[in-house]
Amino acid sequence: MTADSTRPAPEAPAGQAPPPGREGEPILRLRGIGKNFGAVQALAGVDLDVPAGQVTALVGDNGAGKSTLIKTIAGIWEPDTGQIFWKGQPVRISSPKEATDLGIATVYQDLALCDNLDIVQNMYLGHEVRRGWLLDEAGMETGARRTLADLRVTTVRSIRQPVGSLSGGQRQAVAVAKAVRLQAGLVIMDEPTAALGVSQTALVLDLIRQLARRGVAVIVISHNLSDVFAVADRLAVLRLGRIVAAGPASEFDTQTAVDFITSGTSSRAAQAPAGGGTSGPEG
């Protein structure tokens, strides 16, 4: 596969390519994504639409393929089969840098922040602003402060305090603010509320809502269904490497989601009104 993610890839087989991107179209579309690790089939025929300005929750049991799927979108692994469409165009994403260049940012559970650096330094790490030979410290401080204010992050004492001194929710805020500052069109958040207290969880969930309001597409991976239903516009359930159900979150409830996660089907979904998104895989 080519290393240039921004160059259109060869056309997908007939019937797989979506129509050209236009307003209201999903910013990201996956069609037939498959990934094998030797004899282990981690993903099989995954179809998924991720609309801009909405929160798409990806749920499933351990080993369902969630991590493999997000790492495929993030450029860590290339799919063995299928096609990725970004803003209506087929692309190949061969590295995390190519994903970032497209506008895809991933906030992993470990956040990948440097504890010994302050908030400003973390937000601009690798993308420092310079004036001649010198760093534009004042400009970066202003940019960091504005981004945090736009996200309504008000609990940080100083943008010059080391990230290692922050709470879990504040660290998530810094990681999200970094993605926003880089003008990401899609932010993927892996277990963003894991091991957080009530107030810190509320901060992170509000951050997710703020991203969607700004028109950013968000994928949230979480085992906490209460958090999922608090923020998700759409829900997709992975089981054994396949999407077994996907649709508006309003068409699921906690028990229906658990049914799909554990067995791949739900008698409750069969009773949903015609056209409901929980009666089977989204195609």
C-alpha cells in the first residue's frame, strides 16, 4: 500500500463506494474492513458510518475488536480487506502521521502526555510555534488558554502547571484540547472515563459534548454504558470482530445493548418499530 494517505486509493469493488462527500454525509465511512493476525481474524467485514458533529459510541466485550478497529482508523495497522472513505474520498492510512494529517486524532487511555512538561508544552508538542529561532511562548500560551476556554475547561489552576500535577479529568481535557488545536475533524477517545471519579467523569462527558457541538465527529470506546448513553448520538456494537448492530442511540437501551454485546442478537430489538437501527448490522 502507498504511504500517501491523502492520495485517492483505487476504486472499491462495485457497490461498496459511497456517493461523493457533501454536506450531511458521514466524515468517515468504513466498508468491508477486515484484519487478520495470523490465524486470528480480529475484524471481518466491518461497515461503519461516523457523521460529523455527532458522538458515535463503539461498544463490545473484551476481545470484540474495538482496539483493532480504532488502531486501523488511526493508521497503526492497515486493513487487510475493505476500504476507508474520508470526506467521501477513498484513502489509505499507513501511519499515525497520515491519520493526523487527514484530521484524525486519537486520545488513548494512557493519553500519551508528558508528565514533566506543562499544559502549553504538551498541547504544542511537535507543533511548536516559532518567531525566527525562538519559540513564541506568549503566542502558544494565548492559543492554549483560548482552546481550553472554548472547551469550557475552567478547573485548571495554571496553563503552566506540569501535566503530572493534574487530575485524570484535567489530563483528558489537555489531550482533547491538543486534538482541537490541531483542528481534527474526528477525535477517537479510548475509555475516556475509566478510573475517574464522579466530578471528573462529568467534566470529560461535557468535553465530548462540546466537541460534537463544534462539528467534530467523535468516536467513544467505553465499557460504561451509563456514560455511553449520556453522550452518544449513535451506537455500534462489535462482537467477535463484526458489527452486529448499529444505529441511533435512541433506538437502544442498556439491556438491548447488553444483549447484542453478549449474544449478537436481541429479542427486544426485534420488537422495535420498522426502520429501527437495532434490528441488525448497519449496512
